[in-house]
Amino acid sequence: MKNGFTVLELIIVVILVGVLSALALPRFFKMIESARNVERDNMIKVIHDAVERCLYFNDDIIHACMFWTNLDIPNPTSSPNSHFIYDLDDLTVGGTPGVWSYRIMTWRNTLDYNGTPSPFYQAYHFSSP
């Protein structure tokens, strides 16, 4: 009697592994995408809080707070593991203290099949009360 597996047994195992992976991989990628969206939402909150602190210390003058160097957090896009590109945009017309509006924009930090940045874009708007 020979020890080992028959070719039929190996083929069945390969087919089973293929079916299981075909069922599991889409769910795995969906979980990864969900985790990245949570990362983005958390970073938006951190950026918003940093801008709010900057506004507090600069007498509600928004123009001083639209540069990463004036915020008390590092630019999150400069992180080598960042999945998103973040940008601040001042929407305020004029320089009236206490009246401001800005948005935090995000793009996916990936390239599409043409090698151009991903068009995924989302903006979060904030304004003075």
C-alpha cells in the first residue's frame, strides 16, 4: 500500500480552497474599504478639531488656519501609510472675524488603471455658527 494522496483528492481540495477563497475575498475587501472609510472620518474629525483650535487662538480669522503649518497637527497626507489626500479650502468671502466657512476635501491616495490619481473625492463643509 502506498502512502500519500491521490490526484483526485488533491483536485477536490484545490477546488474547495478556490470556492472558499472566492466567497471570502469580496467580504475581506469590503471590510478593508470600510476600515479605510473609518480612518478618513476620524482624520476629518482630527483636522476639524485642529482648525477649531486654530480659530480660537487666532480670533476667528480663518485665513490663518488654512495652512498645515499653522495647525497643531502634522499634514496627514505626508504619512507614508495614508490612504487619502487631505486639503483645506477657505470659502470665506472677506476677512470678517467670527464669520468663516471652510471645507476639508479628501481624495483616495491611489492610482487608477491609467496611472492618474483616483477621482474619488469627498468634501466636508463647516461654517461659523
